[in-house]
Amino acid sequence: MLRRLDSFLICLLATVAMASVLPCRGEGVRVFNILAIIMIANMFFLQGARLSRRAVVEGVTGWRIHLAILLCTFVMFPLLGVGLHAAFPRLLDAPMWTGMLFLCCLPSTVQSSIAFTSIARGNVAAAICSATLSNILGIFITPVLVGIVFSRHASGGGGGIMPIVGQLLVPFIAGQVLQPWIGGWAHRHKKLLSFSDRGSILVVVYTAFSEAVTQGLWHRLPATQLGRVALADAGLLALVLGLTLLVGRMGGFARADRIAIVFCGSKKSLASGVPIASVLFAPTDVGLIVLPLMIYHQIQLFACAALARRFGAEKAD
């Protein structure tokens, strides 16, 4: 899992580099924008097709741990983002703070949350259900949180409800409706569909960064700003890891459940974040806005990998 995620990160960096050197221009911009819309809709359609009704039902049971993880993901994170913005308003420029606050509104990851919970010998079943439920609810909750947070603490953001309905919700619901007929096919072709998912993210990233590069991205974003973003991401992750540990202990959860809370409650999904950003924000802004998310994604992988190995070793002792 970690090797696959690392290879995907390399592909992301290569896509950013290609967009920086050879951004799409003229008619190519329109073509890639249309392609991105189609691929995003297809990705959410397949997510709906792959999610069994049983998984939806299981996501409702075991409500205490699921509620704790959802509160960490959709309440604690936005509050921390708003608090950091209020405490250090000049640490980052406006687009980077927009990206940080957007990051805080996103759902948890699925694959890496489950992988790290397994390595740490936590409650894998709870991690599967909670991470899945987080991604389902994120389609509805993230746009609402973006509207609430940005209306009070940041500039920009919010592309209206219709793009969200048309590109995210309708395909997802259609996939769920057709799941009894195509769900088996989707599960038998997981590798092909994973390639499709990752390909859609790369297309969106290339399109977004092409737009940003033609608008002077690298002239507007000095290297010192990237360093500050990495510092802010690392600080946010450290706070969240500490608080999720505290939530698990104060909630009286068993050790395996506490591990699931830490790894599901501290993650933010790049796979969901990039497509959602492309729907919610203007094309010229997406490239800058997703940068904090891309950096956070890498930091969370390294930090949580080390933490998962430590938890696993403690359990073995």
C-alpha cells in the first residue's frame, strides 16, 4: 500500500512538473476542462457502484466510534483551521490559507487509514466503516463546511450547489442505484478502476496547474511560502494526532478503537479533495488551493507510517 501511494505521489509531482513546463493553452484548456468534468463524474459514479448496501448499513452500526471519527474530521479539523488562521494570519498568503481551510473541510482517506490501522493492530473493521462513511458524507458535508468557513474567515470559494449536484451527487447516486447489477464487475476490476480514479486526479491536477502556471503561479508563490505551508501542515497534523489520542482516551474507547480514531480522524483525502476543489473553485485558483493538501498528504503518510509501526510494536510487546 505504501509503495503504491509513494508511486502515485511521484506521478503527481511529475504532473505538476509537466504542467509547469508544458501547460495546456488555447483550445487545449477547454478540452482538458471537459475531460476533467467527465472523469470526475465517472470517478464518483464508480465509487457509488463499488459501495455495497451492506457497507452502508454497517457504517451506521458501532455509532460511538464512528461519531468520534466524524467529529474529528468535520468539526475538530475546521475549528483548528479557523483557529490557526486567526492566530497566525500572516503566516501564509490568502490563497494558501484558502487551501489550508479547504483541507480542513475534507473527508478522511479510505485506503491509507485502513492500512495504518492494520499495521498498528487496531480495529480494522471500524476503520473500514468509518473511513467509508466519512467519504460518503464528505460529498454532502464538505461543500457546506466550505461555505460556512469561507464566508467568515477566507476570501473566495464556493461555486454554487448545481456543479456539486451535477458532478458529484448525481453520479454517486446513479452508481448506488446500479450497484446490484454492476457492483460485482466493479469489484472484479479493482485495479482497472483504481487506475481510472488516479488518472482522473492526474488530469484534474494537470488542468488546474496549467491554469495556474499561465496565470504566473511560480512568480506568485516564492519558495519561502512553500516552506511555511509545509510548517503549517506539519503543525496541524501534530495537533490533530495529539487531540485524536486525547479523544480516544477521554471517550473510554478500547485500545484498538483508539488506534482507529487516530488514523481515521487525522487523515485528509487527496483523492476526494482534488476533484471537489475543481468543482468548488475557479479554475485559475485550484492549482494554488490544492497545494497545501498535496503537501499535507505526503506529511501524513510519513508521520502516520512511523506512528503505526510504533503502535504495532507496542502491541507485540
